[in-house]
Amino acid sequence: MWRAKEFDIRNKCSYNIPVNIQIRPDAQQKIALLSPLSQLECDGEPALTPRQQQKRDFLAGAVVQVQRPDGPLTVLRTMQTSACEKNCRYCPFRAGRGRTPRVTFQPDELAREFDRMQQAGVVNGLFLSSGIVGGGSRAMDPMLATAEILRRKYHYRGYIHLKVMPGAEYAQVEAAMRLADRLSINLEGANTERLAFLAPQKEMRGQLVQAMQWFRRLAGQCPPTVKIPSLTTQFVVGPAGESDRELLTGVEWLYRRLHLSRAYYSPFRPIPGTPLEGSPATPLHREHRLYQADWLLRFYGFTASELPFDAEGMLPAGADPKLVWAQRHLSGQPVEINRASRAALLRVPGIGPRTADAILQARRESLLRDISRLRKLGAAVNRAAPFILLDGRRPPRQLSLF
């Protein structure tokens, strides 16, 4: 069992690498210094379209909005330390990158500052990540201590998201599950080969997947009355040369086998002073298509093998993957709305889970013959019309005015 320990992790690095050390900044200064770095970690919903995503300010600050099933949260997203011994090729706080500010929070210091912000109504959640010094297990201890102080000393019962460090121990994963509402174990690469390119010192199976397997085992041992935290992962998309098929095939396995709640697809942005600074940025439309396909896996009953990949394993850049699938499979075999199963309804563009349930409920009362009634049930009828029948008839096609 993991137990809280005493820490002395001052603002210094214990390895012989030149770094830019901030001398005794206060807690608010540390949060400001760590803010740009913490933006690399994902939580909550991504922007819905590439145009919306272009408006994102990647240096917007450490206080961010996170969408949760029970409503939005205002979350402090920060790090225990920005000191790191790892040499991940894409990362701004990789070892030896001297322009990165290296600052560290003591557990009681960070817990106290978060409690102050929470009591003032500035935030109502915490997402805590960290750099790694002395191995993943050593890096994990102060993060767990921070969460433990918040839960026990400050009696905080709100949202905590902890990142599980590569190399964390079984007991630390168990403690993190007890303390947090969400855990993230970031695979970064689509598979072992891609991870080796991005982060040569991290191990896919021996560290990252193993921690996910521990999570699954521990979740299976929890009694029904115990709330299990959700589990997420993140991928750096683009620089390792992975295909969309590689990413989504792996994610499907994680959803089905390891209790993953969701995956985040982080489009690569080159950072000066890193080995990949000359690599091209990943187009935002690729991120958007990956999230659309991911939703098909999570909520619409699709398998990765059904997704419309091209010969290179990439999703279509210019169209919704669900629409492309429907054009290939439903144009000549439209779905009869009055007889289709829920699974079949979900294959129709413009019909989501809520609308499918509304259709099933409505047709218990009477046949659905009019496209306007389908619209009232929530369907995007212009998208659905080419692929459906209403009591044996194709609905009239309506031209968009916009």
C-alpha cells in the first residue's frame, strides 16, 4: 500500500543537465511559469471544428474550462514540477532544453494554493501532471501527497485528475484511483515503434500498458458501491508518421479491453529547441476527423475495421467519416426508420444516440411518415434524408439555403 512520505524537492534538478532555475518564486508565479507547459495535457472536450480550434489560445493560462457529464468545471491545470530527466523529442521541458523554466511545488504548497483558489471561487477542480526526476515512481509520490493533503487536510471533495507517471508502481496506481476522479496514462505513440521515435526512454508495454492493466484489475476488484475513476490517454499526432488506422485500431482495443474512458488526439506543434522543431505541424482537420471517428467507436457501434480509411490508412480529410461510410453502404440500401434497430439507426448520418432513442419511443405510438416529425425528434434531416425510408418511401430532399 502506498503511504505519504516526507519530501524535499526544492527548485533544483539532481542530474547534471544545464537548466534555467527560477529562484524561490511564490506559488502564483510558479503557476504562471508552468501554465504554457501544462497546456500540452488534455482534459475535457476538444473544439468541435478546425475553425473553432484555430481560435484556441495555447497560452491562455492555467485556469481552463473542462466539460464533464454533470456540467462544466473550472480547473487549475498545472504541474508538480517542470524539471524532467526524460528526452521526449517533442516536449518543451525535455532534459537539456535550457530555455524552459524549472520550478517545483512542494505538496503542501500546491495544496494550500489550490485550496486558496478554490475557496475564492476561482477554480473547482485540479488537473495535476509532472515532469520526471529520479524515475516515475519517485515523481508520482509528491503528486499523490498533494492529492492526499487536499482530501484529508482541506477536506476537498471535488474533481481531481492525476496523470500516472511512466514507471509508477502498482500501489501508486491503487492510491491514485482512491484519490482521483480521473486518471490519465498517456501512451503518446500509436504503438511501440511510434513511441520509440517520440519518447525513446519510455516503455509502451513495461510501463504504460502495464499501468492500464493494473487499473483494469483494480477496477474489477472494487465493490459496486465504490466509484471508479475514469481513465484517459493521449496521443501526439503526426511527427512519428503513424496512420489514422494505427491510432484508431489501438484505441478500439483500449476501449474494449482496458476500460479506457476516452482518448485525446493532440496535434503536433513544433517547439523551438527540441529535436522536432523543424517538423511540420499536424493539420487541425486531422485532429477533427480522429475525434469524429473516435465517437463512432465509442457511441455508434462502429469497429475500427469499418472506418473509411484510404490505402495509406488515413481518414478522408474533407468529409465526416460517418457520411463517407453511409455513402458507400446506405445509398442503395436506405434504412427504414419504422423498422430499423437502434444499431441501424445510429448508422444514419444526422441521427445520434438521443435521436435514435426518441425515434424508437415515437414509433411505438404511430408510424413515422413525415420528415418534419423526424426533425422534431432531433434528426438533422438534410443529412439523413438520402439514406432513409419513411414507411417505404424516400423523403423529399431539401436544399440548404446556406
